[in-house]
Amino acid sequence: MVPVANKTTSNTDYSYPLLDKVFSSYSNSHNLSGTYLVACQHLLEPQLEMFKRLIAFGFKPQNILILGKIYSVNKDIANELKALGIDVRTPAFSGKSFDVEHRQNCIGILNSLPTNIENVIILDDGAELIKVFAESHRKVLFAVEQTSSGFRKLENTVSDFPIVNVARSAVKLIQESPIIARICFERIAHYIQGSNLERPSVLVVGLGPIGEAIFEILKQNKFIVEGFDIKHGHSDLISKIKELQPDIVVGATGSNIISEKDLEFLTSDHTFHFISVSSSDREFPVTSFRKDDTIHADISYKNFVFVNNGFPITFKGNRIESTPIEMEKTMCLLGGSIVYGVENNISSMEGLVEVPLELQEMISTF
């Protein structure tokens, strides 16, 4: 097995030059004193740097409200954002389903805003905040969504405002997916080492951009690995798991793939380790087996281990979960889409709006 490098430490000397280049490409002469920026984001160092530059662009800190995702909040970053004057909400973890609680938290964000506010921009990770605002028919200038799971959710959502589709931009699909896959592989390899698993077999469920990239890295590193995806003609996942008896099942679909009832059909004399690499905790039925409010603990039930509490293995509560230079491009896509939307007044557009090519080219060629 390849040694796992530690690439998740903060680099306080990194200056985020690409973020500076992107923001300097747009005018900061706009009057944003009455514009609110409502966001759902991972609270990590690159996000902090993006919000600093959004404030420099003209957004008032007191008009920025950020909802942190419970499994990806670094407490130091949350405090540093608050120190800037930003309203940061970090809900407590109760152990219930993330999706259920997150929707309630998004509704709480909506209800906390005065009803007469019309100049609202939404920056979302997972699209639930966008859905809540769309369903309420509150006035929104435009929104920005960054995830593939959010993109799929928005395909069936009717909104009165345009949504910048960062999730399907070429830069994100081509350049970010391999980075996330590498982080996932490193975390999986680290877990294997810590669990003393000898040449474990792996089944990767969901062969989208990230799942396929993880499959390839595992294969290149001589793991015993198979893939499963209904889009490839595969069917009956539980039967496949019973047939292969994989030591590790990696969920990369963004959906629920195994129910609590399905566990009854899996053999009791083999230990299954379930690892999620998608957002939320929806891939596996972990919520019934949680016993406390520890977010990043491994949960055991009979012969099943839900790694990292069923949450994506890419998040462990660190200040940064990759390297600054790797995640900077995603921040450029998000922050750049916001300032582009302001400068080009895209609030008059409809439906899903593609990230402008000039912004993607600037990011991809840096």
C-alpha cells in the first residue's frame, strides 16, 4: 500500500493569489450596502479567504449570513468569520439525519431574515437553502450552487430567480474531482491502516466523476476493487454485496443506497465497513445506531462499521481538508460567480446559468 501523505494542514504563508486575480478582474464600485449574501458552506480556511474578499468587494459583513454544515465546521474558522462581523450559524449536532435537520436549519435562516429584504444573493452547497427560498417565493437576485447532488435536486425545482450552475462547470468537473478523489483515497488508506485490514476488497457504488476517479486510484494502487452503477446496467446492489462480500463499501451516489432493512440480508460472519464520499449522511442507514453527539466517530452495529459517523470521509473537522492551492480554484468559481452576477446584473435571467467561460479560463490556466 502507498504511504499516505499529510496534505490537510494549513499553510498560513499561502496568499491565495488566484482569488486576488479573480476579484481584481471585476469592479468593486457597486453599491452593495443593501444587498444580503446568505450562504450555506463548509467553514474552512479557503472559505474564510473567499468571504474576506467578498467583503473587500463591497458586501457588508453585517449583511452576510452563513450556515455551516455540521460535519464540516472548523470552530476556529467559525470564530474568525464572526470576528469579521459576519452572522455565522453553527447548529448543534443532535444525531438525527443530516438532511432532515439541515432543511429545518435552512428554514430557520429564511425566517430570520426580515420579509421586506429584496436584494438577496444565495451561495449554496447542496441546494437545500436555494429550495427553501424558491418554495417561499421570497425575492432573490440570483443564487450559486456548487455541488452535483445540489444540481440534481435543482433540476426538479422551479425558482423565480436564476441559479449559477458551478457544479457542472468544466473546471469543477475536470480539475476538482481528481483532487477530491485523491483526498478520499488518502483517508480510506489511512482508515485501512488504522483498522489493520489486510488487503481489503472494495466496492465503489456510484461511478460519477468522483466515484470513477476513486475507483481508478484504488485500481492503480493494486486494491481489489469493483464498481457498481445502475447507469452501467448494474442492478440489485444488495445481491452484489452478498456475492462479493467486500470489506469496504464506498458510497459515491449522493443518495441512499442501503436501508436499515437491507442490513438484515447481509451475512453476519463478515464485517462490512461503510464509507461515504458524498455530501450528507444519506448513503448508509447510520442514524439509528448513533449513541452520542460525537460528529466524526466511527459507529459500530453488529458486524457493520459506519466510518466517520456516515458523513463524508473528506471532512474531519480540520482547519483545511486539502491544500490551499488545491481548493482555491473552487473558491474562485464560487466567489467569481457572485461578483460576475453582480457586475452583469444576471437577476433578469432565468433558470440555470452557466459559469462564464472567461472566468473558467482564468481559473483553469492559472
